[in-house]
Amino acid sequence: MAELITIDDPDDPRLRDYTDLTDVELRRRREPAEGLFIAEGEKVIRRAADAGYAMRSMLLTPKWIDVMRDVVDELSVPVYTVSPELAEQVTGYHVHRGALASMQRKPLPTAAELLRPARRVAVMEAVNDHTNIGAIFRSAAALGMDAVLLSPDCADPLYRRSVKVSMGAVFSVPYARLETWPADLAAVREAGFTLLALTPADKARALDEVAPQKMDRVALMLGAEGDGLSAKALGAADTWVRIPMSHGVDSLNVGAAAAVAFYAVATGRPES
């Protein structure tokens, strides 16, 4: 059972994993380099642990000790207890759900390892908004996508905001980074996938017309909010597809568009 360690100094070095959580650039550099990520809230912490991520430490405000007691009782890592005020000083924001855990990252699989058993894959290019990343992973998990591939400049799925928005779905959908973009899309095609580029362009074919659910293996390409897929990425695709729109709406937020497209791609997929 872990020992509860009360800390009342915001500069205590034992709290370093939790400092300045609102400084996106700092955390973007620090967390992957140090092999950690932050899980926030009871459900997310439990889902991270259930997914096999090792815990480095936990930070709790007093009212969350009993809520997390069963988790604490199984730990051999430090569990720091702090006041809500000190938690805010350390993290830089009001920790509404007063339970945080510093988790150890796992080595990422290669794209080839993910593609081998997969049938339905999401491919993101330059999606750098953490909220969108989290929303896309949540939809991918809910709607039956097998894996996610990220271009080198996509945001970190394990950044705190992404994890929180996904409600821990980033732990259940395997993902990998493509090293060379868009050249590595050729390897996706060679693995037997049809590359479908989601775009509102006039020349794109409606998803229901393309009938991706009848295809054996599909890789659905998604671009960043606003800019969409780059010309090079579009050029690498086999087919451009679009979601039919009504009432003069020309496009959806990439998170919403992903959910619609995932349903179209994954529903009624061919049997193995």
C-alpha cells in the first residue's frame, strides 16, 4: 500500500511532474522527453491503469483520497496529498477533479505493426489541436476503427487535454507516427489499404457513393481544422470523399466530420 505524503510547499521538487500543466509548449517538450503523461480525473486514471500504463506518482486533494482508496491501496509509488489551493499553484489551474496521476509512457509500435491486423485505420495530418485529437480518438474507439496513424506534426494524443477529451479512449485505440510525410502513405497502400481523403472539395465523391463499408481495408485521411489535407496528402490518396451537406453548410469541425466518416467506413465492414 502506498504511503500518503502530505506536501505544503508548491516548490517541493517531488511535485515536478505536475508543475505548469497549462504551459502547452513546455509540457509538449517535457512530457515525451521524460517519458511521462498526466492522467486527470478518477475515470481517466483508472482507464490508464487498466490499459497497462505504469504510474509514477499520484497527486490528490483530501476529498479524493477515499474515492481513489482502492487504487492507492494497490500502489507502491508515492501518493502526494495537497490542498486544492496548492494544487492550483502547482498546476496553474483549478483542479476541479482533484486527482492527477503521472503515468509512464509505453514505446510506440511501428506503423507496420499496427497495419498488419487492422482493417479500418484513421490517418491524421497536422491535427495539432488537442481537443480535436481527443475527440477523434474517442470517435475512433466508439465507432470501430482499429488504429490511428499520425503525421510527424500531429499533436500528442497523451497530452492532458487530449486524454481528458477522449475520456481515456487514447488508451484503447493503438496509434503510431509515420516518420516521413506523405511518403509513408505508400506503405499503407502496399499493406492493402485504400486511401480515402476526406475533403469538402467539389470533385470529391459522396461517402455513400463510394461505399467504404464494402471495401476490405480502408485508411481514412483527415486534415487539420481549417486547412484540411495538404495538396501533397490529397495527391497521395486513391479517392477523395466528402460528407454530403445541407442548408448551405460547407464543412464540419474535424472531430464531428471524423465521427460521421468513421461510422460510414466501419459499419457493415466485410467479415474477416
